[in-house]
Amino acid sequence: MSELDLPGTDDGARQSNWLFTALKLITAVTIFAMALLTFADVLGRYVFSAPIQGTFEIVGLLLGVVTFSALPLVTYSRTHITVDLFDSFIRGKFRWVQQFATLLGSACVIAFLAERLIAAGIDETEAKFVTEDLGLSRAPLLYGLSGLSMITVALLLLMMWQMATGRLEVKQPDIDLYKVDPDEHPAL
């Protein structure tokens, strides 16, 4: 990967846009499918007294897809929910160290999740495990979720490299945005 292929550059942005667009599409279609299936099940259950078999199972499986397809998007845009209890005490280089350590820790945890998902997929394949209602194998889904986790790990490693080389800015706490005019704080 050359310097021009980095997400911060135009070529890198174009190359990574297809990935982010695909992930957004997967997430949106999956959420829509969950809503449509739930609506159809409720309609069938209460209007026609004929619920859709396995709705709970399918929605549960789709929820995993939504979660893991949105994880790279949220990670790269740095829009995770955060707790800023100590942000007012952390300044300068310590903020850089804190954010770099957070990226490193996140990469380690998500890499561990990816490995565990692969192991679970292998175990379920060997045991010929299937879901209770529909008899579906979850192994392909677990492998896919592991792949989405690996995409997140790759993005975290890229972000660490960008931060180490000064191409990714240290994110300032959201509270700093409202110090100018306290009346505009969202909690008020």
C-alpha cells in the first residue's frame, strides 16, 4: 500500500468508499429486513393467527450482522459512545497516549473476538449444530462475523499507524465543543 492509498488521501478515500458503502448497504438492508420480518410476523400472528415460524431466530441472527457490519463504520468514524469522566484531566501528550492505547486495546479485543468466532464456527461445523426452529447452520454466519471483525481490526491498525505518523488527529472531548457557550450544551 503506497502513501497515496491511505484513507486520508483522495485515492485512498475512493478505494475505501466502496467498502464503507457496502457496509452501510449491508447494515441498512439487514435492519430493514428485521423490521419487515417483525412487522409481517406481528401481522400474521394477530390478524391471520399464523405467525412466521423462526422469526425470533432469524431476527437474532440478523442482529449479529447489523452489529458487526456497523462496527467498522463506527470505529473508523470514531463515533463510539464514550464516557468522558476523566477527559477534563487528560491533556496534551497524555490524551494522545490515551487514544492510542484505546485503539490498541480495541484492536486486541476485537481480534480476540474474531478468533473466537472462527473457533465457534469450526466447533459448530464439526458438531453439525443447527438452530432449533429452522435447522440452519450458524457456522457461515459466524465466519462472516469474524471477517467483519477482522475488517475492524485492520481499520484500527490503520488508525494506529495514522496516529503514530501524525495523520490522524487526537480527538478532542465533545465537552470542549460547548465550553464557548454553555447554553448550547445538549444536556441543558
